[in-house]
Amino acid sequence: MLVLRLLNVVAPAYFLFISLVTFVLQIFVFIPSMFRDPSTTPLFSPALLHGALFLFLSANALGNYVLVIQSSPEDLGKDLNLGKGAEVADWLDGSRSPGSALPSTHFCRLCARVTQRHDHHCFFTGNCIGSSNMRNFIMFCLYTSLACLDSLVAGMAYISATLSMSFADPLAFLTLLPQSISQFFSGALLSSEMFVILMLYLWLGIGLACAGFCCHQMLLILRGQTRYQVRKGMVVRARPWRENLQEVFGKRWLLGLLIPVQNAESSYRRQKEK
């Protein structure tokens, strides 16, 4: 448990550090290098278009990241007078699961609360993902993968111009890292250039991971399931996929694709207020 609590702090710090490094490289290295092309007009230069696209993707990624943290799933144990006395002790030592008392609920040991439609605990946000922040989490994964792809393309263009190499051959990217390491230790490659090359592979890994996670979550949403339900083998009531999508994304789904907005209230709260 101590390792998990430590990871709950290190992972968000790691994400924020990578985001800061990416922002600095884009604003102070990649975009200024694009202005050096004399064949483009100032108004429609690739630098301005790329800068606007990167800021749009970054704003959505970081905005939804903040909303995931702010829209924490509420502790149902407090609302339903659960999780007091002996019941809390049972849940903490793992001898009893609150899911047996309330369907689609789970007690998270790291957050120390019972959440509705628990999906998983995300260490990069240090928060549980449930009915109240699932949409923001999916948007966070989507825009993070797109921002990494954008940074990967910009970084490859910068390396291609700096080292006078071409990525037309697919094997050029695969052999870039081992060749760069040998050139770096032989003194033929600057440390700044080596750092950018390492970031290329990091952006590729993070982008693919976020894209895969986003697609996996969307598949579960279409089925009306959560990762916790799949892991525990729980049977869910079959519903049309349109209803499952609307439950997560709400009626303002198009607005949520363009700007970070607060997620719709969970079905649990709507039923409670009726």
C-alpha cells in the first residue's frame, strides 16, 4: 500500500513534468525553427498554424485533466450512511466488498471512499474514475494522445532539419535511437539534440498508450460496462449503445469535444434528487 500511495504522488508529478518539457520544446524550439522557412507567408506560416493547433490540444488535455481531479466521485458511504464502524473495518481489510450491498460500487483503498460506477483508480490523476468524471478522463486521454502525436511530428521535422536526415524510410525512425546513442558518446551529437530524440520515443509511447486506453474505454462504454465490472465478472443489464453513450457524455457531447466542460451529473445523483 505504501508503494501505491507513493505512485499516487510520483505519477502526477511525472505527467506535469513531461507536459512542461513538451510545452517548452514546442514554444521555444520547434515553433521558432518553423519561422526560418522564407518560402511561407507570415499569416499562414506553418509555425502559426502549428502553434495554434498545439495550444488547442494542450488546453483541452490539461483542462480535462483538472476536471478529472475536481470532479471526484462522491463518497456514497457518507450519503447512504455506509462505511461506519465495523463496516469500514471490513472494507479496509478486504473481508467485505461494498459492491455486495450496492451494485456498481467499489471501495477504493487509496481514496478511502465508496464510488458509484467505479472504473479504476488513475495514478496519473491521483483520483478514482467513476460516473462523475469518466467523460473528462476519456477527453484527457484523447487530447493527450493527439498532443503527443503533434509533438512527435514537430520533433521529427526539427531533427530532420537539424541533422539533415530524412524519415521517408520507415526504418529511419527505428534506427534513429541506436545511431544517436553511438554518435552522442562519440561526441558527434549535441546533448540538446539527443534530448529531443529521446523525447520523440517518449511521445510515441505515451501517445500510443493513451490512444489505446481511450479506445478500450470507449468500447466498454458502448457495452455499458466498467473495467471493474469486467475484472470481477459482473453481469450488466443490456441496453442500446446510444443510451450508454448518452449516460457518459450527456447531451452536450459536441461541446465537450471542443472545450473542457464539467461532466454531466451521474445517473445516481439524478435518481436521488427525484
